[in-house]
Amino acid sequence: MNPTHVKKIKISFAHICLLIASAFFLIPFIWMVSTSLKPIEQVFTFPPEWIPKPFRWDNYSKAIEYIPFWTYLSNTAIITILSTLGVVLTCPLVAYSFAKLKWRGRNVLFALTLAVMMIPGQVTMIPLFLLFNKLGWVGTPYPLIIPQFFGVPFYIFLLRQFFLGLPDSLREAAKMDGASELRVYWQIMLPLAKPAVMAVGLFQLMASWTDFLGPLLYLTNQESYTLSLALQQFQNKQGSEWSLMMAVSTLLTLPIIILFFFLQKTFIKGITFSGIKG
Amino acid sequence: MKALEKLNLKQQQVLIVKSKKSNINSGATGWLFASPWIIGLVLFYLLPLVVSIYYSFTSYSILRPGEFIGLQNYKELLVDPLFLKSIYNTVYFAVFYVPLSIICGVALAMMLNMKIKGMTIYRTIFFLPTLVPHVAIAVLWMWLLNPGFGLVNGFLDMIGIKGPAWLGSETWSKPSLIFMSLWGIGQSVVIYLAGLGDISSEYYEAAEVDGANWFQKTFHITLPLLTPVIFFNLVMGIIGAFQQFTLPYTLTQGQGKPANSLTFYVMYLYDNGFKYFRMGYASAMAWVLFVVIMVLTLLIFWSSKRWVHYQGK
Amino acid sequence: MFHNFGKLRKLSLVFCIMTAVILSACSNKETSGNADNAKKDGVTTLTFWHENTGVGEEAINDVVDAFNKKHKDIRVKAVYTAANESQNEKLLAAVAGGNPPDISWFDRFKIGSWASEGSLTDLTKYADRDGVTKDNYYPFAWDEATYKDKLYGIPVDTDARLLFYNKDAFKDAGLDPENPPKTISELEKAAEKLTIKDGNRFKRIGFIPWYNQGWLYSWGWGFGGDFYNKDKNIVTLNDPKIVESLKWIADYAKKYNVEDITGFTDSKGSGEMDPFITGQLAMHIGGNWSISGYLKYKPDLNYGVTPIPTPTGTDFTSWSGGMAVVVPKGAKHPDEAWEFVKFFGSEEGQELYNGKYKTLSVIDSVNEKLGYKKDPLFSQFINILPESHNRPVIPEGELLWNELSNAVDNAIHGNGKPGDLLKAANDKVNKSLK
């Protein structure tokens, strides 16, 4: 066997592995889409049927009419965009400081950053609510946006790990050339950490997009609700509107899938330091 | 290995020319860079945290401030059978789930990092389950794992195995949940992928020159250089596993059935805080959990010096 | 020393501005608060939080519209919040923050615990003033809204549990579909005939006592037990009759090998996943709300309902819950809120709401008016209501519920004897009650 043959066999083997695993990971999504297209009587037949009979495309228009879809969509989008912006602005900067700069109290603060994640949100939820209540923010989307501008521990920790992996040599070289710390961060280190920053942005985007508890507690005006809150409106005691609910869920996931599909290259593709070092 | 050493040497040479001045400077800059987070940490995280410590010494009920009762909540925890059961369940889950999620996550990420056609589509597929709402995931799994008619037992039947009752069985309910949770590893796979992307191709090129095979490259380059990210996912995986809540709660409608085999720590904490009006007790539970996770994290940090390799150093 | 001080200053400036802008943008008070009820032109606006969707929401809106038409000086605004646990969290946080809605939709089951926390407005004086009394309502409904002889909410709907049975399955098994089981032993015999096993798989199960609404409450009262001693304020879960009922359930589980049938029972209890629809389960204990679910998912399902069998075949009973409307403590306009609460519980409000949503009213005459007494299925539920029980109104209602549910679950899995399990649950709840 020549090397190209070996390579071909390797590649087809990889495809087979990936296809099998894909099938496993595709199930929930296919189920969601197929349910969204089913007539209500078909949703809970047993054993389950995967192909809607007939296809009910009007589930989508019905679902959109069932709730003020466009209002909720724009509410959700505003909260998502702003909070993602906040995270992307602040977290890399803080993480950089934790990873590459030396300052007094750094380790203590980093330990605290980790520690605050170890207390389940269920017990800090009420004190936090009372704080926002004092600030007069209950009934506004601020509690869902502003804290993100001040950093999120999970992302700071993640980005710190990435910055730690970047060679110090680059930074040292730039500093010797007289660049300020901010410039080093902005022009050298941040671009290098771009894949991680993009990933963090994506996580926050998804978190805000699907957040239920935050909007539930802080939005009191029905006109300012988000889509994830609306999803609950399809559930009720006398039999939930499963197909409509899945239609909205599918619509909700589409933008993220498209975004992920096109952005993944940017945040997954590696960067080679050799080129920069040159 | 040789290749790695060569490269490290090269880097060290650059590092030798270090200016001491920049280190002093970064003292003020460091604080300044971290300042938004210092404000956020104190305001949105530490403040509620400190309040919850106080609550843990009271009979606070959310609706009433309650009285200061000292250590009584903590003493009561020690003899609460459901509390002990929930610890067992949670530890069981964490012990199996965390290592499994890391092994599967890394393996998947390495598969998804190959240069073959259609990779963008594969990657998107592995990310999909994280986008499906929890209620839907719960309902779907109850179908798949239905003992009589589910796909899983149907498949096992085909190969001549009589499948268990899965979610209906005390023995199999937790393994089922672990299995279900693995569906959601898309997020950590993304992190691993980003980590893999950060590994300089120079290492591989140098290794190829040395004639290293796939196995050697994986265990001497890829995995060691992925350790900062594995480290991150290990710490976060432990925190997440100990705080497991949404999926089992949705799945069992808060009951932890069968026979409390799916009553996890935070589920019991939630019931105490929000249903039995014992937020003081729930806060005490939270702080016990905090201590456990903290100890584990410290152990990981302490051990990390031996196994985590930062390219930068 | 700081050769890059200029840059630093710029950076800090950026941060200061950012923080200032954000904070100032947020300190506008105009949108804050839930109960921000401006009294404009002498009209008081009341916020009413509820958890109904679809037809249920329309039914609430009908009541609200009718009320607003009648009252020139009060305007009620209905706001959907969320259901179940989520609604509970939202209301808890709002009450804790001192900013609750004026009126809230509320599960009567929780009135005991919230009232004992002092978080609901005592409505007794209003009810006395306006002549709203227990006589208008089914006794259990009024009792469930009352804690320590004080009224904390007005009941607005109710439900009941009965035995649902599939008539086609009865015919198929050679049983008389017009003569469903009345005693426990008849039930067991019917279940045995209805069960079809195919290898280790059940093709059809006759009956699962704990499935769906088969809570211990459904059996304990039927066996003649009682869960609560009001005079002593203690629960009595190890009442011999209740122990007997749990023993029966545990024996049943053993006979059919519980792990083989739990696949049915651990799926979602509510309407959709119901194996009763697919004919896999021939009988089950269900609530009246199941009827609309069956109508939706399988309109031609041929079934009947009958009281839950008892050991003697007499003294049938059931238990009922339902919703109430309450005025949370801290609401700014209790007087006006009471007017709405009263209206919702009046015959007019009841007819509007329950007529639209096809739910059972807490007022017997309304159920008659809505034609429920003539409907073959609904009439069975209406008939049992005067005999129905309500769950004990105690601060630990939720704990009691979970403990009972755990006791049943452990008993059917053979983790302990029914008597011991109930004794342990009893002690735990009574300890918390003290």
C-alpha cells in the first residue's frame, strides 16, 4: 500500500466515526424540528414517529401569532447583543491582567473569582434580586445587561487560561520597543486570543439568548418579555402546545446555528506564533 | 519530546532578555485592567455571597428575616437522611460524569480538529444538542429510554440483550442521567477546539522531522499542551457536576424519582429554600457545598503544577 | 517611572466614562417596580399576576374585562408571569423586595405556608363586611383558603380525581364497560384481566395504583384514613388505614414487578405522554383536566370515569385542589384589590371563567348552570365534589406532599415497610410543624 492509500483509508475511517457520533448528537435536534412540523395528534404517538404526516408548515405561522413574536425577538436581541458586548469588552482585559500582569492581591482576587462560582446561584438569587430592587432596576432589562460589563467569572477564568498559554516573549519584545501595556494588550495579545474571545462571546450570546431565570425575575412588564419566557407560555395543564413550542424553539436556535456555522472557523482555527515572531 | 525541548530552548533565550521595569509598572496597570471586575465582583458576587453566609446562621425564610440560630442549621444537616442521600447521588454523578466528559470531550475535539471535508458541518452537529430546550431534552430521553418501546432497548433487543428500566430503575437512573448529560458537552468541545487551535504547528512540524507517529504526537504534544484547557474544564466540570440541577429537576418534576435516586444536592437545596421556606437551611447547604468544591479545587490547583503545561512558560 | 502614564490615564478615563454612562442610564426610575400604580384621574390601576396561557388566559381576560366595565375607578391589568416553580420564584422575590403585584393567582395548596409566613393579606374583615361566606362554596374549597380561621384568598376553580377506564379495553378483556370496579378487589381482578404480557414486555397494563394522580391522598382517604388532626395540629400519616392503603400499593407493585412498569410511570405525568391515550394502560386515576387533553390528542378515545374504588365499595371520596386569587402582603391597594378578588369568586365571575376554560367551579349552582351536571363525564366529578377532601392547610404542606410522595416511591421499590416509611415521614413533618 502506498501512502495515499493509507491516507484515504484513514480519512474514510474518520468519516465513519464522525457519522456515527453525529447520528447520536443529531437526535434531539431532529426530534425538535420534526415535532415542530407535526399535527398535534401525532406528537405523542407511540412508538414515536419521526416523519410528520402531514407536514404542518403552518405551525410556524401559528406559533408566531400565539405570542407577540417580533416584539419578544427584538427584546431578546437587544439584551443579547448588549450583554455579549459587555462580556467581550471586559472579560479579556481582566483575564489578561490575571494572566500576564503582576500585581499585589492578584492571586487573592483570582481565588475569589473562582470561589464565587462555587456557591449555587439558588442561594444568591434572592440577595441579588434585593440589590437590584434597591437600585431600582427591577422591571428593567438592566440586571440582565449591566453586570456583564463588569465581568463574568466563568469567562475570565477561561480567557486567563488562554492568555497563560501565550508566550511571554512576544509581550516582552513589544515592551522593549516601548509599547504601553494597553497597546501590547490591544495590538498583540488580544488578536492572539481572538479564538478564545470569540468562543466566550458565543457562550454569552447563547446564555443571554436562552436565559430564563433572569428575565423571569426582572422583567415585570409583559411587553418587555423575551422569547425564552414566551416558550413557557406554550405549556399548560390541559395539554401543552408541543408543536408550536418546538416551532419557536427551532426558530430560536436557527440564528445561533447560522452564526456558529460561519464563525467557527474564526474561533476554532489555530494561529501560528511562528509568523508573528518572525 | 526532543522537538519540544528545542522549541522551549528557543523561547527561553528570548525570555532571558527580560526588563524588570515592566514588572513594576504592571502593578498599577494590573489593578486598572482588573478594576471593572473588582467592582463587579464585590457588587454582584461577593455582596450576595456574604449575605448568604449570614443567612446560613439564621432561620431566614425569604419572606421573613428569621432569627439568628447559630450553628443549628449545620447541626441539623448532619442528621438529615435526605441530605446525606443527596450527597451520595451528587458525588456518584460527579465521579463518573467529570472524567467521562473530559475523555469524550477531548476525543471529540481531536476528531473535529482533523482536516477533512465537511468538518464545519460535523462541528455544528456536535454543538446542536446544547441549543435544544431542557424540557424537550427531558421528554425526548424519556422516550428513548422507555423500557418497553424506547429506541435504546429496541436496539439492545436486536443484539440479544434485555435492557434495564433505565430511568425507572434505582440502579440505572443515575447512569442514564450521566449518559444524557454527555449530550451537552458541545460547549466544552468548543473550548477544547479553541485550545487545540492555539497549539503552534511548529511543534508538529518539528515532531514530524523527528519521525514521530500519531500516538507520540498525541501524547507528547497535543495532550500536554491542551492541559491548560483540560484544567479549566476539570475545575468547571466539578463545579457544574456538584451543582447539577435543571435536567434532573425537569425530568422528575422535582421529585428525584425513583426512590430519591435522582435527588441531587442542589435539588434538595432548592426545595428547602423555595418550597419549605427554609432559606437559612438552604444557605447552610450551599456553604457546605462550597467547602467541598473549594477543597477539590485546591487539590486540583496544587496538583496542576505537575501536569499543566503552559506554552507561555 | 510610568513612561506609559498617558495611556493609562486615557484608559482609566474610558472606564470612568463607561461606568458613569451605564450607571446614569440605569438610575432612571420611571420603569421600576411591579406595583407602580399611579392613581391617575381617580382611577387605580391594579396589577394581577397569573399563570394561565391559551384559553385559560382568555378566560382570565374575560373576567378582568367584565370587572373593568363595572368599575369606573379601578382598572385591573392582567400580566402573565410563568407557571409552577417559576411563578413561585417570581412572586417570592417580588414579595421579599416589598414590591408585589396587587393581586396574584395562587395555588390554594400553598396558602397555609404563605399565610403562616405573614405574606398574604388577611381578607376576613372584607369578607365579613360584604357577606361573602363559606355557604356559597364547596366546603373543602373554602377551607383550603383558610388558615387558622382567617380567610386569605377566594377560591376560583377546583378539580377532583376519579378512576378513568378504557371501555374498548374492557370489552376486549370480556369485562362489562358499563359496570366498572367499585371495590379494591374488583379493581384488582379487572386489572389482572386487562393486563397482557408479551414476553417480558407489557403490551397492556390493567392498572397502576400510583400512576398519574394516584397519590397517597387518593387512596388514604378512600381507605378511611385521615392525614391531619386539626385540633392537635399534627399530621397523622401512620393512621392504620393509610398504612393499609400503602401496603396494598406496595403489594401491587411487588406482584407486577415494579421495574417492569415504571417506564410508564416515570414519564411525564401530565396529559401528553399518557399511555392511556395509546391504550397501553387500561385504567388510571386522573383529574378532570385530563378530559380536555384526551379531546385534543385523541378525540375518539372511548372511556368512562367512576369514583376511585374503596375496600368496601361504598363511601367514595376524592380530593380536590385548585386556584385562588390572593392579595400579597405589601400590595399598595388592598381595598380595591378585594373588589376584584370578590368579583372573581362571585357567581358572575365564576361563570365567565369556568365557562370559558371548561374547569369546575367552586360554586355548585354555577356548575349546574354551565351544564356540567348533564355531561356524562363532568357530572361524575361534580357528584363527588361535596364528598371531596382538601389537603391539610398547614405551614408544611409542601414538605408533607414530598414526604408522602417519597414514602410511596420507596414503598413500591421495596425500600422499607409501609408502616415504617409513613412513621418516619410523620415524625419529620410533625417536627417541622412545631
